[in-house]
Amino acid sequence: MSAGFAPLPLPYTAPELERRLGADWSGLLWTAYRWMRTARSLDERMVGLQRQGRVGFYGPATGQEAVSIAAGLAVRENDWVFPGLREQLVALVRGHPLGTYLHHLFADSLDPASGRQMPCHPTAREVRYVSMSSCVGTQVSQAVGCAYGFRFRSDDAVSLAFFGDGATSVSDFHAGMNFAGVFHLPVVFCCTNNQWAISLPVEQQSRVAELAEKAAAYGMPGRRVDGSDFIETYLQLSDALETARQGRGPTLLEFVVYRMSPHSTSDDPSRYQPADWRERSAQHDPVGRMERLLGALGLLSQDLVREMDRQIDATLRDAIAAAERTAPPGPETLERDVFAPAVSAPSAEG
Amino acid sequence: MTEVTLVQAVNRALRTAMSADPEVLLLGEDIGVNGGVFRATEGLLKDFGADRVIDTPLSETGIVGAAVGMALYGLKPVAEIQFLDFIYPGFDQIVSELAKFRYRSGGQYPCHVVIRSPYGGGIKGGLYHSQSTEAYFAHTAGLKVVVPSTPADAYGLLLSSIFDPDPVIFLEPKRIYRTVTGEVPEGDQRVPIGRARTVREGTDVSVFAYGAMIPPATEACQAAEADGVSAELIDLRTLVPLDAGAVLASVEKTGRAVIVHEAARFCGYGAEIAAILAEKAFFSLKAPIHRVTGFDTPFPYALENLYLPNAARIRQAIVDTVRAG
Ligand SMILES: Cc1ncc(C[n+]2csc(CCOP(=O)(O)OP(=O)(O)O)c2C)c(N)n1
Ligand SMILES: [Mg+2]
């Protein structure tokens, strides 16, 4: 975890923050900061547990936390989230219990999906967080169909489609963006450009300098956002959500972030990342930036942070211990949920 | 009751479902103003409006992906894929997403989309307007696969499919879209998914077929009477879930089986029927199981009549099977 609160040139002043974020701007920033520290701590612990063989896999979101947290805080209750690979935090911020998420990460019998998916693929219907597959990009056109449903039922919800820079090359990105443009649907396309798709740098993913430019091909606005800056990210998301909600169509937001971790616990970035990537990416660390901002605004003290960390540690420790104590899913769950329960699964045994 | 063609029965079922439930909507290429290239959706745009009969851009992954999203939200989308041969850009959405949503979400996100698509040969459509690739879908857990062969079944099974809680691949035998006619009921009269239909009873051999193979199989069974063979014809109607009980009961009675499909033979749907019979009805069998199928080639344009099983080939198989033991 980044340490110290060295002041940075401050892009935001207190009156400006109040004007743009509302009267409880400091509460919003504190909530975001708490989630950042929680997420960072969760990533560190889970990578460690994977190394010890206690969980099977983990895909950290280190360096990308501001985007998911801002989204979780900017959406309304009726908005739907179609996550990409690293947006589990959106579900947690919207209220999916951390303990339940841990049961998912440990693929135990209290995982709502009976441990069927790899870790980091949770489902949380209660917070309108859609179950993701591992197939990069497929969620994009689904988010668009869901948004068609909103308009059809006169529901003022917005659909958020999250995906990475790599996913912009997938056919469903094109199909989804095109359908959303043609039907003028309430979708916010959130491209988290962490500049890598496993080993492929974004310059080799696309010839355009800014992925946001792709929006022009679909007749929608596209904006490039500093995704390590929580406030900028939150404001851009809020604006695009409002635009969509008012029936003024979809937006593509490209959040530029720095992948500060390996692609996943199965990856070794030393094979492909330049030697200075770590150092460069650390300068953009969204947690460090938030700390510096809060510090400069006089909102942060070592005591407060220490107490916050103590609570986070205790929560995570308990949740991990509870998950580790829980039995794996029973064999009776294997054939469930292939079809609706009323109809027995077709089988040659019949 | 009125006498209609198979494609008209599809149209009527769509109309009935859309009238019964305002959240049934259709999406696909050329289905609105044009009424579909086979006219299956003729007149529906006018009666139900562009919000419910959606002309989409040309993208099968977009069509299926959007339908998945609509279904997750709770609508009942019926997607048309113009020809089964063009479904592959949407194949990922079908096998990776649609088929797996319920399972991977522990039942939190059921996803019931109907995908209708004309399939099969015999219309001079060459490689890409003729294929019969039902096995790809039957092989994927989580999808139901339905293939009607009569207007009444097209009507009743499509209604069942639209109101089923699970995803359904509804394959329409386009070769007989207009060549078979029959009566269909009025209103929401459904034919249950998962039950085979006995087309004719017989005692010497069981013939299993579906879709556009039913007319030539019927003709073959009739012709085999002249050879002194009493053939039973079973229209499987739904490939998943298979009515295994009906298949086994018939072979336990006749002791012989001929399986007919126009799809390629290798790993075709008939292989599964043959395997089930070998596993579960082995001691009832008096003769080797016989398959009458398309060839293990791409679908040919000029030689399509050679490729497709016809009444003569099916009759020969029936007679050979009965003579074999
Ligand atoms: C269709 C598909 N192809 C390949 C993969 C393997 N894969 C998993 S993640 C990934 C890179 C994704 O990059 P990006 O979209 O930028 O997301 P990020 O991992 O950077 O968050 C690849 C190639 C996959 N999961 N799905
Ligand atoms: Mg990336």
C-alpha cells in the first residue's frame, strides 16, 4: 500500500468540490477512499492466498479501483452493470456482501452460484450486477439489449457495459456500440484502458491514439478520462449516466488507468513489460492520489487511516476465515440450474 | 381450425404469443417492413409496432447478444436468424452466454431467448443456405432444440418455446415451409416440448426422423408396405430434451431401428440415438442400427438431391434392416 501524504499540486479546492460533488463531498471522498483501501487490501491478501494454494485463481484490480468505485457510487439503484474482468468492486460498493464475495472466491457451498465459476466471476442479482463469462467482450451487446428493455418498459435505468482495451477488438464491442447508436439507447460504455491485454500493449491493439475516438464511428460522444482520478471519473460517469437517463443516448468513456499488477495470478509480466512500467504506473496510483488529495484538503490523519485499516483488516480476516471454514459445494449441485427446476434435465437415462 | 402452411403457422404462433403477452418481442434482419425473407413475420410490424418487431443491423452476435440482454431484464425476445448457416457470428453468444447464464449464476439470471431459424437443404441454396447443424446446439448443455415438421407442431411448439423458461433453438424446415399444409388451432394451444410424435405405427422396424425428413420418411414407410414391411415412424420433434422413453419403447416393440437426418453423418444427432439404443435397448435389437444421412462433405449446390436422404434411400434402409435379422 502506498504510504505518506506528500502534498501534490491540488487540482481541486474545497468550494469547487462542493459545487461539483454536492454538500456531502467529503463523505463521498471518504467512502471512496475506504473502498480503495479495502480493495487494495483484498487484492494483496488474495494474491497471497493464491500463492499459498488456498484459492485457485485471482485477478487483481490494483491500479483500476477508482473506476469501479466511482461507478458503484454514481449509479442509481435501478441501473444495471455488465462487468468486464475487473469490476467486482462495483457489486461490493453497491451492497453485495463482502462475505458472500469471499465465499465465491473460495468457491465454497455458500457461493450463490455453487462455486461453478472461477474466482472473480461473481453474480449479484440483488445489486443488478450481471453474471459474467470469461469470454472477453460478450457483455457489451448484452448491456445494449438490456437497455432496449429499459426504454421498452419506460424504466429510467441505465446500462453500464465495462470492458478492457483488449475487448475493443472483439466483435461484440462493434455490434453493441453499433446497436446502441442505431437505437439511441441508455448505455454508458466504460472502457477501462489499463494499456495491456495480458502481454499486448494498447498500441498494438488499435491504431487510434485514443480509444474514445471509436465512438465517432457509432454516432455517439466519446471521452477520454483520467481513470486514476476518482473525482474526474465520478463526474464523467455521472454526466454520461444522466445523459443516458434523459434519453440523450449512449456515451463511450475511455478510462485511462495503469495496470499495477500482473494480468492475473497466472501471469508473469516480466516477460513483456518494460522495466520502468512498475515505477511509472505507481505514479498514477489512484489510492495514492486520493490520499494526497485528502491530505491536502486537511481531511486525513494517520490516526483515522490506522483505525480504518484496523476495521478493514478485521472484516477481511473474518470473511476469509468464514469462507475457509465452509465446505465445498456438494455433488448434488452439479446438475442443477442447467434448465429451470420444474423441468428435469434431458438425459438419456430417461 | 384453419388450413395453413408451416411458415404461416409460425407467423400465427408469433401473433398469438405477441397478443397474449406484451413483453414478447421480435428482432432480426429484414423481419419488419419486409416481413422476413421467408415472410414468417409478415404483417406483424403493422399490428405490433416497431418497438416489438425490430429490424436490426446485420449482426448475428448483436442480435443474439441484445436478445440475451433483453431476456436478462425479463422480456421475452424471439430472435430470427435469417438462415441457420449465418448463425455462427452469434454462436459465441449462444453457447458461451445464452446456454450458460442460468448455470453460472446459480439460477439468479435465467435467460430465456427463442432463436428461430430456417434450416436445411432442398431449396437450391448451396453451401450457405442449406445446412442442418442441429448437433452443434444439441451438444451444448442448457439449450433446448426443437424441430417441427407440421404446421400444427410448428404452431404449438413455437408457443411452448416462447413461454418456456429456458433458451430454445427453434429450427424451421424451410424446404417444407410451403409444401406441407395442415390445420392449426386458434389461441394459445401449446404442444409440449420433449414429446415425440408417432406418425404411423408399425411392428417390424422403427424409423426416427425430424423436420424436413418427415415427408420422405413417411413416403418410404408407405412404400415399404409393398415389401411386406410394417414400419413405425416417430417424429422426434424435440431433439433436446429427447423423448428417450418413446425411442426405447418403439425399438423394444419392433427390434429394429433406422435413423434419418439430412445433417452430415459423423457425430450427427443420429449417432446419439444409436448410442442410446446400443446402451439401453441392446437386447431388443434383432438387426444392426441403420443411419440414413447427408454426406460428410460441405453441402453441395448441384448435387443436393444426391446429398439429401430421399424416400428411395430410406425405403432401402428399412428393407435392408428388416432383412438383416
Ligand atoms: C474471447 C477471448 N479471447 C481470449 C481470452 C483470454 N484473455 C483473457 S483476458 C485477456 C486480455 C483482456 O484484455 P483487456 O480487454 O484489455 O482486459 P484486461 O485484462 O486488461 O482488464 C485475454 C486475451 C478470453 N478470455 N476471451
Ligand atoms: Mg487491458
